Amino acid sequence: MKLLSLALLAAANSVVAQNSTFLDGLMSTLEHAGCTSLTQLASSLNSTSQGQYLLKTISNGDPYVLFAPNDTAVSNAPSNLTSNPADLLSYHVVHGNFSGQSTTYPNTTVGRTFLNDTTYVSLEGNKSQVVAWATRSDGNVHVLNQRSVTLLNSFTHADPHPSNSIRRSDSSSMVTNVTSYGNVTIYVVSSVLEWPDNFSGALSADTPYLDGLGATISNVTQIFYNGTDGSTSNETVARIIDGGFKGFTLFAPNTSAIEALGGGITQYEQNATLLQIILANHIINGTSVYSPELVGQDYTSAAGEQFSFSINSTGQYVKMGSVTARIIQPDVLLSNGVAHIIDQVLLNTEEDTSAASSAAASATSMAAQSTTETRPIGYSQTASLASGGASGSSASGSSSSSSAALAVGGLSANQIVGLGFTAVALIVGAFVVIA
């Protein structure tokens, strides 16, 4: 037993020594790139198991991308980010070689980071969080979904959260320099990257673009099922989206789209069932589908209806029934999924509970599969589009389905649907959300 303990200690010391050697070289490169403050944060990684794992992994010879905030970025970062170096740096490292990938917004490149702390991430299959970036109109590469603080009086629309003293507007972190150390490509960026918030946080950030939707989902309730004691209660759709899903995709109509309905979506509020169906037809449940994965695939909504996707020189589009909407802001990353802002309400009052249940099985099965992503998410679809040119329709023979939740609290999706409800969300602790 003593010999075993000594062997384990020696192995641990060897890992620390190897990590230290790699860390020294990486720190030197970062300092020369103007990222000295980041090196001070990174130097503490070897003192935690999470940090040691990250160092061991990125020193294994595989290609990685490190988004490295410069000194000004670190000095301006909120303390809640910099006080947690292991989680912070985990969100700044992406596995894979992305050097040949160059997308121009609204097309995006999406990569899987190492951030999987359940305090901040609740994606399907316990996947790590992603980060998205693209070349903007200024010709520079920007990391998307970053926020800048803006005073409330700069907005003209009513604030759905008047108690807030500030509002964050959508911004980005610009890549100012590119260098490398060994197998690590280093993108020096102009701000510390913030990991995604829940949907309520996104509503705050994108006001006034989503305040119409925010008001709607805050007023509409669904049945909330407690899988532990069997009780049910009414909860707002906003609360369900924030915490009831573990992996979902939302096509979020902007405020102009909702106002364009004439009486607005509130005209349907007198018929709660109808409004619930409309909202469910904006959701792919159980799967976070990022914009590079959309074209060439078929997905089923949480109400069992079919989405289809197309792309051409004017943009990327989602269609359901007779309504086609343009995706005007893709990949609004969330702690438990992703949203794509669209310019039309997908006004579909049809539902197919059987299709929703069937798609649920596919979503759960795929989420359980363990994979190591070393290329941009949606790489095959993106590559085919790049080689074949813009397409106005989905590729034939290539489809996948994803929708509502599966077995939770002893109930299968079919059993839940059999109760007369359409399952629209996954488990949160001991809770299941159904409608």
C-alpha cells in the first residue's frame, strides 16, 4: 500500500512537472503577446485538479485554440469572472484546428470549449459550452455574444425589467493578434469572454429586440410537473425556458415581428392552449442546434411540426408551414441552449404529439452519445455549402429529428403525452416541465 501511494505521488508530481514546463513556455508566449495579466491568472491552474486537467489536455500535442484576453481586457473584466481562473480559462480554450475556417457574419464558426461547470452550463448530454466567432463587416474576427454595458435611457422601448439600472447590449470581442505556442493557436482578444447566461439574461442584453417576446413568455403559463411528489403547478414560460430545458433551440421572433401581427401575439392569450402550441412551434427541444447545423437538416418542433431551413445570398431562413422567417441574429448562446432571432412569427397552430414523442427518443439517444469535437460544429454541413455554393433548399437524404423530453421521474415521453399533455422540456433536478 505504501509503495502504491508513493507511485501515485510520483505520477502526480510528474504530471505537475510536465504541466509546469508547458505552462512556462505558454506563459512566455502570452507575455510577449501583451497578455501578462492573463498569465497571472493562469499561473494558479496547477493548484487545482480542474486546472491540472486543462493543462495536461492542451499539452498533449492535439491542436487547440486559446482566446487570450489582453492586459486591458483583464483589467476591465468583472470580478466574478477573474475570481475563477479555472472556469474562466476553460471557456477560452477550444479543441481542434480552426486555422482554415473563415466565416463572414451572419455565418458563424462555433467551437466546443472546456467549460462544463454545471453552475454555468446545462446543455444536453452534459456537453461543454460553446463559443462562436465570425468576421464582421470591419474585416476583423469577432467573438460573438459578448456584452457591453449601456444606460437604460439609450433605449426607446419600454424596459420589461424596470428595476435594472443598466442594460447590456450585444457587442463582441475583437481578435487583435494571432500567434502560437506549439500546438496552441492563440487569438489575442479585446475583452475577457463571458460564458452564456440564461434566456432572461439574453432578453436583457438584446432589449429592445426581444422585449415583445419577453413580455409574452412572462405572461403565459404552462403546467410544471414535480417528478418527486407528483404535484403540478403553473409556471411562466420564461421560467421554464430559463431552467426547465437541458438543451434546446429557440427561434425567437423580434419585437417588430410580434408587433406585425396587428393585435400582437396577445390576441391569442385568451386561448392558452393555442398560444402554447404557437410557442412550442418555435422550439426544438432536447438539442442545441447552432446555425452551421441547420441547413441540410430537418428538425421537429416541441409541438411535433416540421422545420425546414435554407440559405442563399440574402441570408439563412427557417420555414414552418406557410411562414418563412429570416434569421437576423444567429447563435445567441445560452447556458442551456441556443436562440436564433428571426424576423417573423412562425404562426402555426397545428400539433402532432406522436411526432413529438418520436423525435424525443432521437434527441435523448443522440444526447447520450459521447464524442470529441475537433472541428467546427456543423463542419460537414458548412463544408458542403462552401463547396457547392448557396442553396435555396435543404439537402435531400440528410435529416435528423429532435424534440421533446423523454423518460423522467418514472414517466416516458409517451406516458406524458398520454396524460393529455405535450412534453416541452427536460428535467431540472427533480422537476419535469410539461404543457
